Amino acid sequence: MQKPYIPRDTYINKIRPYIDKELIKVLVGQRRVGKSYLLFQLMDEIKKSNAGANIVYINKELYEFKDIITYEDLMAYLIPLKHAGEKCYLFIDEIQDITEFEKALRSLLAQGEYDIYCTGSNARILSGELATLLSGRYIEIKIYSLSYNEFIRFHSFENTPDSFNAYLKYGGLPYLANLELTDEIVYEYLRNIYNTIVLKDIVERYKIRNVSLLQNLTLFLADNLGSIVSAKRISEFLKSQRIDLSVKVIIEYLSYLCNVFFVSEVKRANIIGRKIFEIGEKYYFEDVGLRNALIPYKQADINKLFENLVYRHLLALGYTVTIGQLGTKEIDFVAEQYNQKIYVQVAYLITDEQTTKREFGNLLDINDNYPKYVVSSDTLSEGNYKGIKHLHIQDFLTKTDFQ
């Protein structure tokens, strides 16, 4: 069942070269970031060059597909829909809900008459099963909630401080374009999304018995956004709250939250030598609106939220991101892509000489010629400081090229 959508051509441009190629296209990402609507857009893209294309769409969240439980069910469902000698364009939404789905995909791909697209909301299941049976025969495209540019377009906003503040508070889940942007309405919707992710994607799939412990862990991450944490530190904090959770279980729970794309773990790496530190990482949320729905949005958190937005923007542009360590100094983000690199420091406001020395000085100590940025909300932030580019947060989030 096709629905109206607002195009997200950045992703379609990434996928278009693989249409009609013998590779399974896998769109992965947190629930409600718009994967289903990208499938609809891909269907229309295919119809542009093949109006009579045989398109089959299966959405595991819809009741009509409840009987497709195993890969055998999937194969049986497809038999009467396949026209002999004709290519079938197969779209499967939330494929991880079909047991041993990878066996069906392997068989269909081997037949050579299926062009396959699917979405999923669990990184471990998709990467594990597909990598085992379909290594080299699938391409994975990560889908994120709306970028700031997309948020403006979806809401028909101009790039103003009010638009940015709405994005900072409510995040970029696409469906918000259909809602009135008030705390009461938006946060109620976002809390329901959070409950779905926790209950369906984590508790149900991983058979977690003590849901309140998982929820307390999530609140801890929300409250310590952008801070260096460890499983040991989390365990000690929870014990202070009379919640006894072992380090081993905390590590497992953190992996579950990452697997469903609710949060991302960001490792620290030594800038000289690129050694990855084994402990002491940071966690950022896929969507700042979901984070704000858990912990009330307040002025004191703005710097953390700025970091989250910058991190997410870099990911959406295809960068691999780590936290830089240079002796005792920290660089907020080291972003790498295609043998290119940029360094980014994030601050809410640069109001005094001490802050200037910290934000710009850390970058000046890096002895290479890669681009370096300081991002803040200072109204007069455009310009350079000893070769370091200073950008307003809104300008940074609208840029797509940093080289």
C-alpha cells in the first residue's frame, strides 16, 4: 500500500547505482526514521524506467503479513506472485521479524530473477546472518533520522534560530512533520516510540526480564550524554541507586541499545598512532528528540545536544567518527572518510579567553594539515582563527562538504 512521502534524494542517490544489480540492498536504522518511505520512493524510481515492473511489497508490521513467520513461509508466499521469465522487484520491511530470512534471500538471489530490497532495525541480526551466508552479495545503507536540512524541508521552515531550536528540542523523526510542535504532543509521541523500541526490539527479542533496569540504564545514558563512561562506572552509579547490575550485564544491555540503533558508541583514539582505547567511550543518541523525551530539555544540556547533532551530521555524511586523544587533551570528533580527515571541537558559546584557548588550542596542537573546525552558537562565529575555521552550529549542520 503506497503512501505519500517527501523525497529523501540523498539516500536514493546512494542506492540508485545498485538498482537491477545482483546485490541485496539492505536499509538499516532505528525504527521510525523513514526506511519504509524510502522503499516507496525506490518503487517509484523503478517505475520511472519500467512502468510495468512486477513489484512485491511485504511489511512485517502489517497484519496482512502476520503468517509470514519463517523463511519457508516467505518462499511459499512469493511462488504465486512470480511471473515466469520476468524480474520481480521484492521489497521486505523489517525483515528481521522473519526467522532465518537469510536462507530465503540467498535462494532468491541465486535464481537471478529477483531484485531485492529490505529494511531492518537490528544491526547484529542483519550483519551477522547476512555476512555469514551472503558475504559480498549485499550492500548496507544506514538510514538516519532527518538531517537539519531535511528537517527544514519537511516542515516547510526557513533556516532561522527558531527552526534550529525546534530541531534541537524535538529531533528529526520524519512523522513530526504531521504533528503540532509542542512539548505535550511531540514528547508523548516520542515516548511511545521509545517504548516500542525498548519493548519490541530489545525486551522481546533478547528475553529481558527486568525492564526497569534497562530503562534506568537508558536514563543514565541520556543524563550523561557526551560524557566518557564505562560499564564499571555505570554499575557503580546504579548500585548507589540500590540497583544491582553486574558489569557483564551492563555491557550486554549497552550492546542491545546499539544494535537497535537507539544509541551509538563512540570510541576514543589516540591521534598519534590511531590506537583505540579499550575503555572509556561516549554514547550519543540516534535522535536528540528521543533523548529529550526521557530527560527534560534544559538550557544546561545545550552543549551536549550540540555535540550529539554534530556527531549525527558527520555520520549521515558517511564519516567514521572517533573521539581524539592528544596527550591529556581531548578533541571532540575526528571524522574520517576516503583517506580524508577533519577535526571538530563543539562549544555552546566561546565567551572568554580560557574557552578560546581550550577549543582552538587543542586543535592548534595537532600537527597536520587536515581541516579543523570549532562549532558554536556565537552570532559572530564566521571566520578563521590561526587557520581554524569557526562556524555557527546552523551553518555547520547545513554543510555537506568539509574538505
